[in-house]
Amino acid sequence: MTATEITSHDQFKQIINSGNVALIDLWATWCGPRRFISPGFEILLSDAIPGAEYYKVDVDDQEEVGIKAMPTFMVFKDGEKFEELVGADPDELQTLLSDHCSA
């Protein structure tokens, strides 16, 4: 499974309000820590549960999401943010996925 890119703020709002669990990777192309954790993020998605959705947002293209540090990972359902992880910590990312997005 791979993360789908979000290309507009309207799409972002629609996804977080969809009723499904949505894990969003908020990143920037120039972010060194993101390049470090990105391959691990894709590997962790292989343990994903059906029904959870995985997305990525380039914060330079979507400034409306208001992120101040990258990488940031957020989990949403029904428009509510359940959890946020800031930084490239593979163990914490695995915990986030296990808690919210795994079988």
C-alpha cells in the first residue's frame, strides 16, 4: 500500500471528514528527516488494515494545513484529529500506526 498525495485544501477537508481513519504524512521536499523516515513509512503501510486510508501532503503546496515542523503525521476520523507525531522517529511512527491503523 502507498500513500495518496493530497493536492488541494478542499481535498484535505473532504478526506479528514470522510468517516474513515486517515493517516496523513505532512512533509516538504527539502526536509532531510522526512527523506530518512519515508521508506520506513511505506514499509509500515504494508501492515495496514482495510478501511484505513494513507495520504501525504507537501506543506509547501498546501500551506493552509498550518504545519510548522516536518515531518508531521496526523490521524483523523470524522474530522477529529486523534493523534499527531512530529519528527522522524521510526519507533513512534510504528506505535502510531499500531494504535490507530493496524489489525
